[in-house]
Amino acid sequence: MATPIESPETPTAAEAGVTDDPEAVTPPTDDLSADERALLVENLRFVLDGRWRSTRDTVRENADRADLLPDPSRTLDEARARMLEEMRELAQNGFAAAGFATDHGGTGDIGASITAIEMLGYADLSLMVKSGVQWGLFGGAVENLGTARHHDRYVTDIINLDLLGCFAMTETGHGSNVQALETTATYDPATQEFVIDSPSPSARKDYIGGAGQHATVAAVFAQLITAGPGEEPSSRGVHCFVVPIRDADGNDLPGVTTSDCGYKGGLAGVDNGRIMFDQVRVPAENLLNRYADVEADGTYTSPIENPNRRFFTMLGTLIRGRISVAATAGAAGRKALTLATRYGLIRKQFEAPDATDEIVVMDYIAHQRKLLPLIAKSYAIACAQNELTSELHEVQSAAPDDSDAGRQRQLESDAAGIKAYATWHASNTINVCREACGGAGYLDENQLSIMRGDIDVFTTFEGDNTVLTQLVGKELLSAYSDDVQGLTTAGWVRFVVGMARDVVVEKTAVRQVVQTLLEGSDEDTEKSNLTNRGTQIRLFRNRENHLIRTCAQRLRVALDDGNDAFKVFNNAQDHLLKAGQAHTERVVLESFIQAINDCDSRSAAELLGKVCDLFVYSALEDDMAWFLMHRQVSVERAKAVRRGVNELCQELRPHARSLVDAFGVPEKLLAAPMLEHA
Amino acid sequence: MATPIESPETPTAAEAGVTDDPEAVTPPTDDLSADERALLVENLRFVLDGRWRSTRDTVRENADRADLLPDPSRTLDEARARMLEEMRELAQNGFAAAGFATDHGGTGDIGASITAIEMLGYADLSLMVKSGVQWGLFGGAVENLGTARHHDRYVTDIINLDLLGCFAMTETGHGSNVQALETTATYDPATQEFVIDSPSPSARKDYIGGAGQHATVAAVFAQLITAGPGEEPSSRGVHCFVVPIRDADGNDLPGVTTSDCGYKGGLAGVDNGRIMFDQVRVPAENLLNRYADVEADGTYTSPIENPNRRFFTMLGTLIRGRISVAATAGAAGRKALTLATRYGLIRKQFEAPDATDEIVVMDYIAHQRKLLPLIAKSYAIACAQNELTSELHEVQSAAPDDSDAGRQRQLESDAAGIKAYATWHASNTINVCREACGGAGYLDENQLSIMRGDIDVFTTFEGDNTVLTQLVGKELLSAYSDDVQGLTTAGWVRFVVGMARDVVVEKTAVRQVVQTLLEGSDEDTEKSNLTNRGTQIRLFRNRENHLIRTCAQRLRVALDDGNDAFKVFNNAQDHLLKAGQAHTERVVLESFIQAINDCDSRSAAELLGKVCDLFVYSALEDDMAWFLMHRQVSVERAKAVRRGVNELCQELRPHARSLVDAFGVPEKLLAAPMLEHA
């Protein structure tokens, strides 16, 4: 690494000499007493911690250990072995039981389970991912797609780590398009077995966490092929099967060929691998048969008649992994911001006007503009994430008879949108934090560089962010209609075009606090103050509605003009993605407003109000071209937004430390030599 | 790594069925014959390769070896040893001679030297950085700050690697602010030695490439303290000294304590380290004394009287490192785009309308929008970089008597601006490319994840990008005046405010092609077609001029209102940064236009014209809020720009492969299993 050469701008103290102006540099701390500050931090944390705050505190207490941090000196084998060791420790402490129903051997607190996994993100993202694979994805498949015979046989062993599994969905040729998976599971009535097979190189299971080394069994997604009496064998779509892949000594079982994905951009502790199946036979009972079964004679049965609905119902139960990934990305971003903000508060560069010292870099507006809007957005996302986790808990805790398909659908869409929004934010945040810490940020001893490598793939796994954002947009345009599930892109376009004109359905009821704020604000957003919360909501809602409406119009006009439906779709793809993003940002804002509304502490609520303003102003600034182009904001107001971001940064600057302290990252997980001598 | 779950949008072939529309999906290849395409690629490459194309071809030929690629399985020690081995091979082939003057033992072709180092970026960024430290930074310090006694003694050994050096400028406490370095070099007339000392922990030399392990000598930047007869000892500012740090066995010399920076976010082959000096004595002749000297009795002399000018003159000679880093970042971005584009052209996902296969992801407009604007910007930057390298060559090849201070100053500013612009672009590009390749992109075997780690610190070293961008802005506002060198920030504000009103000085003459294009376009940009090159230049120039003028006004008004000068500066910092960015983007555009103008091939020039349009449209789109807010672009035109980006992406889609092939990355350096079976 070469050395920075300085820019010719060094201020010398003598020339600046303005010691008499206390506002020259924003004071490094706010004017609260230590006690007041501690209480404020506690109140902020109460808001951020949400419903499962006691789970958070338990993990904080147990995870406040520097030995949980990634150690870059470990070899790949050592890193993986260490991760398994840490998981065994978690298992011994009953970490995983919450994710499984009480009558399966768990304690049945899904929200606590997600929250606990999220908190692992403060320690080591490899630990979170490997735990998420075992207990969330593999365990979740058995729990949610299996029936009593699977629960009885597997769940306790999964919780205790007596059975190590992996989640073999993605193939080399198919990631986003799961319905097109090539692996086959062909029923053989003669032996009452399924024959698992990889018919081509692109059918190879790929990137599978745990398949590289530790997993002895895989939840394999494959096309179920069977024939009832008198039928021709045919595929009934993708189903999930429990398939042993290794013996106790780690050797591949007959017909199974595993290989290792090797070195990656991060997540050194996760043993990703590949699996090829050559006519591997498993007993019929290994089909996870909650939603479909095959009788001894090969007859296929399912309580869900429509194959698309069946497929999406099965996938929908696996939403937990996606929500965990979003939650953990949030935690990682908050940790990075804590490290970078603390460094920015002690790192000095260039002489201060009062000549006695240099300026703390956090006092430069450019540095504030780097970090504070990201902190504000992290607050907003944390609140939305808490709501999402809570909604997942409610939906998946409901008795089967009480299941609500519409609510499930909405949850899936929100999970997709927030996963994309939160992981892009986290990846960007960690990048910015690394750069804000200069050369120190690049040293693994200060953690940010490791986190940067680890977080990268969060934008890809559990659903590519672009594909997920598009899903949100599509759901909005087709108003969450059940009828579009399984439609082709072209079919979807025709459906949307055929819908009633200008339909914009709000599937969930507008929450009370939003309704009240909307009623208290002027419909003409230009007539009301931009700090008015109702006006802020209106701007976000108007954008979303406008994008959905005009996207639908665009599709209609293009199709009416006789264009090919796929081409029509493709030409509007960027529009559709933008609609999806705008929707999620609105959802995030309203969650944040709800959390502030529910905050009992006046001083915390007041500070959170400023944070919310900064979130809104930054979001408006980032998308100002759109607001101006669509005359949703005037030029004068646009300039006010730009000024407003600067002013809010300066207002929040004295609270920077409090704002990141409230994230509650355990102190020992913030170990970084750069914070000892900047 | 968990597995992506699909979004419910799978198109089935049956529903789409539109095989009769050849435009439904943009054809994967253009309609040129293989020969025509090859010639087009060759002509494009001729433009991109620039003046030192023969150097590029030589390196291409020699570096087309997969064994030069980084190998993530190497331990830190192995990676470093391998890098040294590769450097020794380079040295044996005379790689480094071009960077040094013929009468010092080199071959004196600075442009070739920079270009050769840039080309190493296609192989391994660690190799480029370690080579850059040895030959560019350490060698460059000896070459440019030393005199005959140093050239005679060191240069041949530096070229041959018989002397391994490092460049010890940055300290733990000071990176951007070099003038405030704490290390001291105190002259002792009794022994005619300098005493090198690190007076505090923050004076420790830090992040120094080579200091971790291999370097036996350091070019140490330190405050020179001396006293002539009858004077009190005082600091004469930062100077550079050759200081041995290790013996031949690698042990620290007496008084020297080195330590290792250890694991980093990338650049595994570079041994970054730290150095503390405890009263280390070196002979007086070890002062690199081209710009200042100390006589035996301690009298300080310099041909440059003004201490600030002396300091910045010394620093200015070291510009080569910054230009190499910018050039290499460009190469890295081009390699990433080549990998991602090739993958995008074979990776398929979701069924195509004609039912026979799935759609190549590059046919989705969202994917085109990810990659093609980055390709366009890479073209523009490559052209600007070639001009910058050429200008460096001219300035540093000029006889000392012909040196032109104004031209040097302009070069430094351009180097700062393009370094920031190019490295941010490269970092962003590699991020996007990784994500565009999904899970495959995260595997080190496909290179992008390694490149992502390596490129990260390019935005920091050789000058923090924010500080560099600010430097450009400051130079613009003070019209490159010599008088501002060494002024404090506050002093600079006062200088700018005191200048003639609305001064916007174009220091370099407007180049002929730009002048002609400007004359051929309407002054009212709205009245002329947006593909008019003169209009494009006007838009970029108007933005730059407006930002400079209004920033100066803003400073003036704020200072007139009696505000503290530092606060005035700080409040306008984001405005100043934007002015710097706008300037660099305009410079890049004009370089690109020049290169297209000079292109002999009509078909290549025509395609480059589209690429230039996409660069311009994307840049306008990225900054559209500004153009709208300042009424430089109408709402209607803004919408046309957005549509235009989509249209240009679709027009360039058939040429995607040609455009990246023209980068001329050696085939064996593009080894990536993902390209064998997508």
C-alpha cells in the first residue's frame, strides 16, 4: 500500500485564529450530563431493540467476548472448524430451540429465534450464516415442509447439532429461477424409494453452505417425478427431500459427489460446496410431505391443487432465512457505523482554528454527510426490520386453521423488499465506513475490511436484490393478486394491463398514526413545512403511487400498440424496479414513524424526530431528480432539502456518539486498535 | 452462504410464445462478420491503448500467464514471497528501467513506465502496488528528490532489486496532512549526521508498503531541524532522507523497530508495516538534497526560498505514484467488466419468449443498465488517463530549465481529480460486477471477489479521494494561484473572497476540437439536440462554471456576514467537492471526445460516439437533480435523458462483447470457471 500524498491545503494555526467563536466547530459532545446522556442512550436503545429486547440483551451478555471475532490468521480449515465449535457452544446453551415448535422439541418463539441470529452479526457474519443454514434453512425446511415423522426423527438432533444439514436448493444453472431446477427425484414404486439425480453439469447443487465439509445430510430441492397407476411419469414440480450425503467420517456416500467452493470474498468460516447426485436412492418417507405426498403406488396427492400455488406456498414457508439475512445485514451496518463514528470522533487532521490542536474529522461537514445519513437510515431500517420480524412471528405462530393467505403474501413481499433495501444499505454503509477510516479501515485488525468481505454476498443470497425488488414491483402492479402466481412475465404484463384502470390497492390497512398524520397535513405538499411528518409521508406515498400508476399505464400503452409482451416488460423494467424501491422506502419510513410515536421518552423521541428528518431529507436528496421531474417538489424546496441535510447533520453531530452507542454493540466486539490511538 | 429463493415470476414458455418478433430480444451478437468484428475490436483497442500501445502489447505478451493471478490459498508469507519472486522476474526483464533517466542508469521513458505498471493491474493488484512502491515511490523519491550522489549510488540497485526500499511518509497520526508529520531529522554538526526520531506513538510510520518484511531501506519524510552558526535549531519543514532499516538478514537495525500491519482487506502480496525510529543516525549525505541542503556547519540552504513552495515542489515531483494508481484502477475496472460482461452473455435465467431456452441475463434492460454505463465511463476515463500519463511524461521529461510551474500545477490538479474519479469508479464497478455475477462472483476462483478486496484501498492511498477532490475544487476557486499554497483553510477562504468577482480562469487553453464543437452548437443547450457533442460539452462546462462561481459567491456572502472563515469553508465544503467533481468529469469528457476525434476508423469512431453518448447521458442522469434545480435542463429533456440511457443500452447491447474485448485483457488473466459453464 503506498502512502497518501497530501493536498496543498494545510491550514496553519496562526492564520485561522478564531478562538472566540464557540460555534466555529460544533462541540464534540452534546451539553447533556453523563447521566442524562446514558439515559438518552438507554431510551434510544429501547426503541431500536424492539419486541425481543430481552433476547438481544441475553445475546449481548453472552457474546461480549473478543474470541468470537473473526481471526484472519486462521486457515480455511481452521476457520470452519472454529465456526462449528462456536455453533456447538451455542447449541449447548439452547440457542436454537426457539426456532422450533414446542411439540417438535423446541420452545416455539420464532421472533426470538430471528433476533438471536441477527445478534450474531455483531460477532462474526460467518457464525450467523452457518447458524442460519443449520437452524434456519435446513431446520426450517424440516420444520415447515416436513410432517410429524420428520419432526420426531430430526428436530431434536438439528437443535443439538447431532445432525448437521445443508439446504441444497441453488444449482449451478439456476439461482433465481427455482422452478426450473434440474435435479430430479423419481419415485420407484418397486422399492418405494426416490431416486435423486443430477442429469447435467448445470444441475449441480452449488454454493451450498455446509456442503463443502460439515453437512451429513441435505434438504434437496428437486423435480418430483412419479406416475400413478396407468399414468406416464411426469414432473409434479419442485419438492424437498432429506438426502444423506456423507458418512460419519465425512466421506461422500455412494452416488454422491461433493466438492468444495474453496476461497470466497468473505465468510471464511462457512464451508460452501457443491453436490452431484448419481441415482441416489432414499426411502419415500424422506419426502418432506406437508404439502404433497406420493402413495406407495406412485399416486401423487396434495391438499393444494394448483401446482403454482403449491410451489409458492412451499417456498413461502421458507421466508425466515430471507428475514434473518436482512436483519443481520442491519446489525452489520450498525456495527460498522459504530466503529467509523468512534474513529471519526478521535481522528484529527489539519489544524483547528484555535491553533491548539487539529480538527476532529467528524467536524467536517463532508465527513458528517458520509456517516450521519447512513446512521439515520439504519435507524429507520431497524424499526422496519423489527416490525417484519414481529409479523413473521405472528404469521408463523398462528394455528394452521388461522392462516391468512393474504397476510402471508404481504409478508413475503415486505420481506423481499426489506431484504434488498437493507442489504444494499449495509453493503454501501460498510464500504463508506471503511473509506472513512482511511488506511486504518483497511487493516483486518480494525474489522471493517473483514466485514466488507463478509457482507458482500448478502445482496445475492436468499434472493438476488434486483430480482427481489422486481418482485415487490410486480406484486404492487398486480395488487397482490393470487392469479398472477406462476404466470410468465408476458402473462403478468397481460394481467396487469387487463386490470381496472389506475388501480392502486393498499393491501394492508393504513396504520392509525399514518392516517392521523396524513389528515393533519396539507394535500398540497408544497404548502406545508417539510419537517411536517404528514407531508413527508405524502411525498413518499405520492411517489410510490405515481410510479405504480404510470408503470401500469406504460405497459398498457405499449401492449396496446401491438408490441410483444416480454419486450413491453423489459422496456419498463427499470420503472418497475423503481416502483418496488419506492414502496419499500415508504414502508420503512412509516415503520420508523410508528416506532417514534410509540417511544415513551420525550428526549429520545425528539432526537429520533431529527434522525427521521435526516432519513427523509437524505432519501429525497438521493432521488431529487425524480421528484423534480414529476413536479412533486419545487426547485426552491429542492434547494431547501440540500441545505436541510447539512443543517441536520450539524444538529445531530453532537449526538453522533449517543446515536451509535444506542445500537448496543457489545464492547468487546468493537475491539479495534485504531480506536486506541487515532 | 445460503441459497437464493426464487421470486414468483417464472415465465413459462407456452404463455409468451412470440417467436416472430426478431426484436423481442436484442440479438446476442451484432450483425458484423467475424472479420469485421475483429477489425472493429482492433480499432477500438488502438484508441484505448493510446501513445504507449507498444508497451501495452509487450506487457500483454509477457503477462498472458495464469500463474501471475493471485492465489488465495497462499499464506501471507507465501503471498509476499511470491510477489517478490514475480518482481525479480520483472527486474530481470528490464521492466523498471524506463522509469529512470538514462544518465542515472535507466532508459528514461516515463510514460512507458507508468503504462507498464498500469498493465500489471490486469494480473495482480498486489504486484502492481509492490512494484509501484519500489520503483515508483521509493525509486521516484531517490530519482526526483535526490542528486547525483544518490542516483549513482542507488538507482541501478533499485532497478535491479539489489536494493529493496519503502516510502515512509504516512504516520499513524498523519495521512492527508503531510506538512504536520512528527518524525524529526535533526542535524548534528559534530558528526555531520541526521538523527531520525519518532517522538510519539502517533509519529510512527504506518501502512508502509515493504516495511512489513522486505525493505532494507526507507525514504523517510521528516521535519528537518538544524541550526546554522548562531541560530537556534528550528524545523525547516518536511524533507526526505534515505534511512537503512534492516540488515541483510531482515533484522531491524539498531534504533529501528519495525512491525507488521498483518492481514488486510486485500493486497495480500504487499507487506505493509510500521517503523519507529529511536535516535537513528544517518550520514548527512542521506538527505535527498535536490531542493534543499544542509552545510557542514548546519546552515540550511535551498534554491526555493518560500518554505511552502519548496514543500509543494518536492511533493509535486512525486506525482507519479498517484497517476499510476489511477491508471491501474482503470485497468482493474476494465478487467472486472470483461469478466462480468462475458458471464452476462452466457448466463441464462427465466424462460425466453420463444420457449426453447432461457434469456441471457445481458438481455434484461436492468442488467444492461448495470454494466453498459460503467463500460462507457471506463472508456472515457481510459482516454483521460492516457492524456494524463502523456502530460506527466512531457512535464517530467522536460529539461529543468524548461520546467513550467503552471503546467506542473495543472498536472497535479488533474492527477488529483482523475485519481479520485477513476478509483471511485473502479471500486464501484468491481462491486457491481461482483453482484452482477451472483454467487459465482463471490468465489475467488472467478477473481472478482479478490479484485474487490484489492481495489478498496485505492480510494485511500496516494491521497484520500475526498481530500483530493477538495484540492481540485480549491485550485479552481483560487484559479491555480501560486499565492494560496500553504495557506490555511481560513486564509484560502479570504483569498478567494478577495479575488476579482466571478473569475473563472481556464488555465489551460481550450483544445481545438472542443472549441470547434462549441462554436457549432447553440448557446442555449435546450435548443440543440442532446446528442450534439458541443451541447454535451456546454452542459458539463456550464455546470462546472456555475458551481465555481456560486461557491465563490457563497464564501463571499458568508464571510461578509462576519462569520468565522473556517466555518464559512466548512459550510460550503460539499459545494466545493461538487465543483471539483464536475471539473474532473468535464476534463474526462473532453479527453474522450479528443480521442474519438483522433480515431481513424469510421466504424470505431461511430461506435465510440454511442459510447460517449451513453457516458454523457448516464452522467447527466446521475446528477439530474442538480441540472434541474439550476434550470440547466428542462423536465422534458430530463425525461428524454432517462429514456436515452435505456435506448443507448439497447443499441450498444449487441456490441457488448466487442467493447470489452477491446480492453485487451490477456486471455489467461481472465481465467474463471464461471465462464466455462454458466
